Amino acid sequence: MFVDLSIDAGARLDVSESDLSSDAVIAIEEVLRLIANAVEETIFSSWPVDTGRSLRAWRVYTDGLLLVIQNPVFYSSWVHPKGTRHRGDDLGISAEMVQIEAERGWQQSEAELLRIIEEDAAKRTEPEGTLIGDVAFAFARRAALEVAGVAAIPGGELFTSLQSVFTLQSITEREQGRTRTRNRPRGR
């Protein structure tokens, strides 16, 4: 019987990939990859080998919020270490060890995964600036500066005079003046 011990993190955490930012999906995939590494280590260190066919057939990888753990060899669910008897369960002792390792990894990582999702949700709910909001903020700031008086702000007069020097129009005028000066013939 085909063994599928995959873990759907989205279903377990009640979140879909479309609800998350790409950074959050990548972070979740990294955590799932750590679980996958532990599962692979369990498989390769304790899977009984006669011909090696069922060992080579294991597929362990991440795909977004899915940790895939599968073995398509029809007898992989019955594999058990030499000297032990098959108990008639759905999973043999060896596949059960893989499942236990996957669940252990999940339990150890679940808090981290929830933290990633919560942080992502907090970032997504932070207000972003809008053009109207930014313009309104600029007008409010300017009004506050006028009410307070530019001189009342330390360095306010210097800042406003420097601001006029660095406007696009004044920079353009200076550059045009330099170009005219460079293009004049010398000696006149």
C-alpha cells in the first residue's frame, strides 16, 4: 500500500498560501525543510534494506505550505526491521517511525510557524501611506511650521533657505548657466 505521511501546514494552521506574503511562505518552507531533513535522516538511518527499492523510493520535499513525505512502492507500508513481525497495522514499524519523526518535528516547530504567520499578519495590517494621506500630512506639517514660526524651530531658517537651493528648478537653472559658461568662446 502507498505510504503518504505528508503534512499540510496550511490546513493544520488554518491559513492559505494566498493569505501570506512571499517572505512568510519562504520562512514557513524553511521550517518545513528542517522537519524534512530530520525525516530523511530517520529514513536513511533506520529503514530496513533488502533490495533497496523501497528506500530509494522515498520522496521528501517541501512545496509551499506542504511537506510531502511519500513512498509509492506498494509494499512500503509493510516494511519492518528484520526479526520483528508485522502486526497487521496499516503502517509497518518502519513507516510508523517515519511518521513519528514527522509529527515530532511538527510539534517542535508549530510555535515557530504560528509566530511567522502572526508577524506576517501584523505587517499586513500596518497602515500604508496613500497619496491623499501623504498630501494631507504634508499640508498639516506645513501649517504646524507656519503656526510655530519657522524661526521657532532650531535651524528652521537655514533649512528653508537650503531647501530653496535644492529644488529641481534651481538645480536646472544652475546647470543651464554652467553649460552657457562652458560654451562661450574665451577671450571675449
